[in-house]
Amino acid sequence: MADVTAVGQATAKRRKPRKKLTQTQSWKTAVRGIWEDNPAFRMMLGICSTLAVTNQLVNSMVMGIAVTAVTIASSVTVSIIRNIVPRRTRMAVYTLVIATYVIFVDQLLKAYYPTISEALGPYVGLIITNCIIMGRAESFASSNSVWLSFMDALGVGLGYFISLMVIAFIRELLGFGTLFNYNILGPNWEPWVIMVMAPGAFIILGLYIWIIRGIQGE
Amino acid sequence: MNRNRIMMIVVMVVVAAVSAALLGGVYNLTQPKVLLNREMKLKTTILDAFGIPYDPNNVEQVRELFKNSIETKTVEGITFYRDYVIENGKKVYKGIALELSGSGFWAPIKMLIVLEDDMETIRAVKILEQAETPGLGGRMTEPWFTAQFKGKKIKPTFHVVSYRKAKGPNEVDGITGATETSKAVDKILNQGTKKFFSIVKNL
């Protein structure tokens, strides 16, 4: 009697319909980093680099890709070693891991994309200090599976990338009259120089956060 | 020492060792390319400054051209490059480029200034090294900035003007939002050329 019940239960499990992609935990983890937990307008992480690189679209794009790559690599590594790292030294270990990947990326850029490396200059090295990476390592990767940590890092990285591109679009267009260094607004455009500098960065970031949070509703 | 402390030290040492090994490996693999990039950048910039054509993908050609048409000399700390051709077995010099450097806003700026035979008119200015703020001072490498210098005169003085539009043959416009970088370029150009003219009386 018991055998039949067991077989019945097993068959019932197999017959459950496959979850839609958008319902899986992996998908939800990734998408969360783009909307509900976007680093720029929800978690308030990575603000310094956002303010710094968004006066040009090219720099923002490279920065977004670099930060996403490092976040993924770091989160995955932290997740793999999460059970052997003692709690007291975890931040020091995470910093070592993050710094290693950033220096790796920096060296790759210097060797194979020297013009981009020169254009970004010190900002690549400063990715080590980007709070997004340490934030996700500490609050997610240190206590979640490797796959979910990967999805989380991917989502957060994408969210950061999108925020950078939106802000850079406005700042470069108004501040230089160009998009990706192509002149869009013509030679008679008087550039809004403030958009190129720190005050403009703060203003546009503030407006961006305000508008999107307004859309999200509290 | 209890087990926790030992684990802390072991984990830190292992992670540090793995990291160092990985980065050491990457460095060894990429450093030759990085050095090549640097060498090519210097040589192609100088060839550009003298208007000598080359194929940017042909490393050997660049090296050959540089060896056969550029003479490098350093006098009292100032390095300068002279572009020459061989006529009747003798070197005939066609142009001169001075390597000038000084402190920028964040880090040293190294640039090249190419002068015409009259030692007064600027043919070109090229930036060799800089680490100024990307998007602000960093724009000094952009063509619009360096192209301004062509045809301007370095004597009696030269100004990179930030607070108004540049007027006349002794001024160029600075970079908006990068006043300190513009001032640094001004200083490097003036001090460097003055020093050169005082040292090298005859070439």
C-alpha cells in the first residue's frame, strides 16, 4: 500500500508544469537589481563613480561593463568560498578578491584597449572602492548559492549600467552637445558647462532618483 | 592560539597567495604588450608630429622609420627629437620637437611641442602622458584642443587662456571646467621652452 502512495506522489511531482522563466527565483533575483534594488536609485551605492564618469557616454559604457564583470566575478568567488571564510576576516578577504579582479581588468585594458584605459584613467582602479561590489558580496553572495549570486550580481550590474547610460545621455547631450562623441546638437549649441562638472552631476542624479522613485511609488 | 585565529590567518594567507599568483601570471602575460603599446605611442606621436606617414599596424615599419628619420638627444634634462633626411651623405634637419613635462592637476603631464625653423612658430602640440580628470582636464588630448596650437607663436610669451576667448597668435583657449589643467599646460609650455632656448644656443 505504501509503495503505491509513494509512486503516486512521485508521479504527481513530475507532472507539475515547468515554471515560466519570469517566475523562477533566478530571474527574479536578477531583475530585482534593475528595478526594485537598482544601486543608483534605490540602494544608493556606487554614487561616486556614477557622478564621476557620467559626463561622457563612452566612459559610462566601459565603466558599466567593467563594474558588472567585476561584481559577477567577485560575487561568484565570494559565494564559492563563503563557508570557509571566518566571519571576522570576511571583509578583508572580500576586499582582496575584489581588488584582484579589478587589477586584472585594469591590466587587460592597458594591454588590449590602451586608448580606453587612458580615457578612463584612475577610475578603473577606483572600482575597488565601488560600494556596489562590496555591498553585494557582503549582503548576498556571502550567504547564497553560486548561481543566485551570479544572477544577483548580473542584475545589479545591469541596473548600474542602465542608470549610468541614462544620466550620461543627459549630461553629455547638454554639456557637450554630443552623444558618444558624435555632434548631435550642431555647432550653434551653447554647451551647458555645468552639466560636465560636479554640480551638474548632482543635479541630474537627484532629478533621476526623484523622478523614478515617483514612478515607483512608495 | 585557538582554531578560529588559525583559520583566519590561513584563509587570508591562502587568498593573498592565490591572488598574487593570478595577478603575477596576468602581469607576465600582458606586460610585454603594455610596454609595446607605450613604445608605439611615443614613436607614432613623434612621427605624427613631424608629419611622417606610417602604417599604425606595422610595428616594424614604425621602428624602422623612427630609427632612420628621428634623432633623439637629451641636453641638461630636456629631451628633443629632430627629424632629418640624408642628403649627400649628411644629415639635413627638417624639424625639432621638444619633450616638455611638469605637474598637472593630478599627475605629471608630458607633451611634445614641434617648432618650425624659426624656433618661434608652433607646428604642432602632442600630449604624450597625462592623468587629468577624465572628461575635463583629460580632454587636452582631444584634437580640438591640440589643433589650436598650430601656427601660434611661442615667443615672447604664450598663454592658455581660461577666463575669456583667446585672441592673437600668442594665445589658445583653455578647457572649460578644467582651469587648473589649462594653467598647468600654460606653465609647462612656457617654462620648458624658456629653459630649452637658454640651454641650446646653437644646434
